Amino acid sequence: MRALLTYGSLLIVLAVIALSVSSQLRANKRLLSAAPAASDASSAPFGGSSSPNVSQFQAELDKAMKASARHTNEQAASAGEDGTR
């Protein structure tokens, strides 16, 4: 009886996993079928057109990091800390 319950519960768990995997695969197929409708620039991330986007992102990231460092230094100065310990 115990073996029957073990195999039955194992079968139920495998069925749930199979349903989950199949739904994920169907969602992935829908996503891939919608991809050709996207523009050429976004569908070719390694093309030459994405290089300016990367450099623009890098410049914005550098600017944000410098602003954050400046803000941290101003906070430390207003708190009376000199940053050395």
C-alpha cells in the first residue's frame, strides 16, 4: 500500500512538472515568433548599430557614478567626517 501511494504521488509530481515545462515552452515559442516583428536595430544586438547605444550607456553610467560619489563626499563633509580612519 505504501509503495502504491509513493508511486502515485511521484506520478502526480511528474505530471505537474510536465505541465509547467510545457507551458514554459509554449510561452517561449510565442516570444520567439513575435521576435521577427521587432525592428532591425533591436533584433541584432551585436550589429554595428548598437555600439553607439553601448557608449551612450557607458557615458550615462559614468556620470551617475560620479554624481553619486560627489553626493557621498558632500554627506561625509556635512557630517564632519574626513573619510580617514
